[in-house]
Amino acid sequence: MDLPVPDLPTRQAKRRAVQEITIHTDTREILANARRDTERFGLDSYYIVDVDAHHVELDSWSEVLAHIQDPVLRYNAQAIARNWPYAGNLAMSNHAPGLTMQDVAGRIPHQAQLAEAVPPIAGEHRDLTLVRRAMEAMSIDLQVVFPQPMLGIGMHPSAQTETELVLAYNRWFTSRILPHEPRIKTMLALPFRDPEACLRTVREFGDVPGVIGFLVTSQRQAQVNSPGYMRLYAELEERGLPLGFHAGPDYNMERAVNRFLSVHALSFVTCNMVHLTNWVINGLPERFPKLKVVWIESGLAWIPFMMQRLDHEWLLRQSDAPLLKRLPSEYMRDMYYTSQPMEVTDMDLLQSTFRAMKAETQLLWSSDWPHWDFDTPGRIAGLEFLSEQAKRNILGENARRVFGLP
């Protein structure tokens, strides 16, 4: 028996106006919700330091290439940029094609380009305006700015080219960007395949205002415990300058996995897992006890895994790590970690991770802006299991202490 169909009123779907975010949308509009978080959590009363943000150095690549010191390499690079179609922003770099997958097939366009209108300011680079807009929107007091594609420079096929490009970028950034905005800080990349060049880099740039540490780009085949690096670590320790390890993608991993999601989930973590293992097991915390080490952009979920795994192995084979006087996890609790991308799918696990790593004193908030998976300060401020003081520490006070900030 068929039931009668009720006579329902007909309703027409209505199209509602929705703001479309494009590569031309103003940074402050993209980050409008971050501004609402500021009001919701009272973040204007916090001291907030963003320990990991980025600009796109390839947008200024011709300027960077002009700072290459080797005249032959500089000539070759500029010739490639001038003569090859579309090579103007890529010449001599090892820009990975897979980086273009980060915008989720165009659905997160600000990852691809920040092409918003920026009025010219005499003598200033447009990146200064872009950084200031992000800082304003997220209520940031100081922001540590890194390059983007050059974070993969450790996989460059030429060690000489890696060294020259790293040093050229450092010279460009410390002359073109850093002097014009005291709220911008940086940890300059080290030409890590050349230990002597690393040492010269620290001595050349270590006293430059705004340089608050130095950086190893973590995607590379190098053992951080190699004897050639010991003078570098001693120099950093003596100067009181932290050493960071910034994770990055490894697109060679696509031979084993078939999605960018998988590459991003694994390779941003495995590179720092390798370097941390070599750092701890070879006793570098004992050799350089005052050197502050910061692990950047690997998230947090890997930390308790590494603590348990290394502790387990060390207790069975202490003769393999004779310099260690404590459990590997105890050395790890003395290190520092940036928060992004913070895994928040299970709050109980996240709280346990915070407790295991002593997050109240060791965690440094980072946005990773303008990357597709960036985090705002509200990500920390909204964690109910944190005390008020813990939130303040993570959002800025820990960074103030680690980097000696005002």
C-alpha cells in the first residue's frame, strides 16, 4: 500500500555571496579568523614569537644570483636566467616540481603565490610588507623568517653550487630584508656540505643584527656527528647561538608512496629523526652541553616515539653509545621543538606528548605561514589542558629565553 506523499512547500536554493580567496587576496583577509582569535583569547596581551615562517626567495632570484661570489658560477647562473624560457626564477636551483602539489590542486591558492597588491615603499622590498601584514593579522611581535624552496638545497647535485647559493642568499637577505624591519629575525642556513664554509658563515654573519642562530636544512645525506662539524658546533656554543634543523620534503620518497599526503606525512619527519638519532647517540649533547638545538617543522607526534625507541635500544646496547650518561629521552627533553604542524586529532595523545617533551619549557610556537597547513596562535591558546603560563611560554616566552630576545 502506497503512503500518501505530503504536500510540502517548494523551496528554492539561494546562492549566497562567498568571498573567493585567490593568489591576489590580501594576507590580512586570508588571516581574518586569526584576528578574531586575538580578540577571543586576548592575545594582544601576550608576547608572541613565530619561530618558523617563510618568504619566497625565488621571487627575488635575480637579486640573489647577483650575490654569488664565484664569478664563473655567477655568470653561468645569470646566463641561464636570461636565456632559458621560464628559468628566471629557477636558474641553478634544485627546485622540486613536487612543491607545486602543496596548494591542493589550486584549492589553497595562497600557497602558490602571494600576488596581492603591495604599494611601493621607497627602498623596501615587497616581502617586508607581506611579512608585516601576516604579523599584524596574527598579533605577532617577532617573526623568524626562512626561505622556502632553498630548504631542499641539501639535495642539490652540486656541493659547490649549494655552498655558493646558500651564501648568496644569506648576503642578500641580511642586506635587503633584515636591516629594514627589527621585528624580523632569522636563522641563516649553513652550507652544510662544506664544514669550513659553515664556520666562515658563522663568523661572517654571527654578529649581524637580527641573526639569532643558524640552520641546517635537514633533507640531506650527511651525518651530523662527522668530525668535520665539531669546530662549527663549538663556535656556535661559544657564541650562544642556537642550531636549528629545518625539515623539508623528499620527493624521492614518491618511488615508495603514491600520494603527496604520504610524502608530507613521512619525509618532513624522517629527516629530523635521522639527524636527532645521530646527534644523541653519538654523544653531541655531552660534548656541547650549552649548545641549544631546535627541531623545526616536523610536528610533535614523532617525539614520544623517538624517546621510547631510543631508550629501549640504548638500554640493550649501551656499548654502542659510550658517551651517553643519561637516557636518550633525557637529552631530548633538553632540546627545543617548534609546534607546527601540531597534530590535534586526539587531545589525550597530544596532552601526553606535551607532558613527555616538557612542552611548557621546550615548545616554541610557529605558524609556518604562508604554507598550506599553517597554524595560528589560537591553536595554542585554545588548548584547554594548558595553564595560562604554559600558553604564554609556548607562544613567546620560551623563544625569548632560547634566542635571547628583548
